[in-house]
Amino acid sequence: MILDPHIHSTYSSDSTARPRDIIKKARSIGLDAIAIADHNSIKGSMVGIEESKDMEDFIVLPAMEVSSSKGHIVAIGINEEIKRGLSPEETVEAIREAGGIAIAPHPFVRYREGLCDRIKKLDIDAMETLNSRYIFGYSNWKAKNLAEERGIPQIGASDAHFLGAIGSCVTEFDADFSVDSIIEAILSGKTNVFGDRTPLPLIIKEVINKKIKRI
């Protein structure tokens, strides 16, 4: 199974992709599963789940990207929205209480609210060691080294904010088309991450479009 576990929809203020279009794009490039993880909102993934409910060969996971007091944490498999502004430790606890797992996205990218050095001691379930929104890849390298050192399951994710970036980086594992099976596979640590950087011209175009919209 191939999963892109970190995609933003129009339920994030900085994304232009609708859940329906995200699903169409993901299926067209051969993905089996996605997590629509919008900033501090589970709504995008809920819309995606409804849109894909009759698909037997594709699944949308309930998810969101939570702003803790010290950085972002992606919640996957949750059954309710997680409150923003809690400490990282409280956020992880709340995610698990809601039936999900806590993933550290882009952990060493400070300007994108990564947990940075706090991640070295935080009890996290998985870590993005290959996030496609990078220039040189140093932060991914640091995340991979830390994950290997601590035995933390590794995740690859596009962190897509527009359709063209979906699937740039992904996570591969053996699982069934169910939330529980996918979570179990991630927690087992038997994941393979692969992919490449989101093309820089696309990122520049995205930034320009956002600035134009603000004018």
C-alpha cells in the first residue's frame, strides 16, 4: 500500500486543493490511501472520507495538523478534533485518547513550526523523515538520523498544498484498506519512504499565487 499521509485541502487557509480533487489526483497517480491533514481542522478529512466512502480500492484517513504550543503535530486516525495550543506532550496525549497516532511533521524546519530540538525527547509515534517541501534536504537528513537513533517509525509525505505536489513523497507498507490496519502498519515501523522534492518552480508559483490573493 502507498500512502501520502500529509495533504492540505481548502480547509487549510494556505491550500487551493478541494478534497474531491485531491482524491481524484491521488487515485490517478496510483496512491492507495491519503490523509488530508488540514491546519487545526478535521473537516477536510471528513469531507474526503464521505467522498470516498464507496471506493473499495482507496481510503481517506481522518487527520489534521495540530498547532501545539511548541510546534506542529500531525494526528492520524482520530475520531474528534484536537484542541490547538496545548503543549506537545498534551497534544500527543489528546491524539492518542482520540484513537489516533501522533506524527512529527518536518520536525527540524523551524520556519514551518517544526518541533525542532523538542522532538529529541518527545514520545512520538512516527516522524516525517522525507517531507517533499525542501530545498537542500538537510532537515530530512536530521530527522532520519534521529528516527533511526530512537527507533521511531519513519514516514514520507508530500505536505502538498496544491494538486501538483500530491504524491511527491510517500510511505509504503503492507496493510488492508482500513484505518486500524494502516495505523498498525505504521506503528510496526515496517515502512519504506521514498520520493523527491516538490519541484521548486511549482512552490514559487504557489507562493506568488498566495501573495496575489492577499492583495
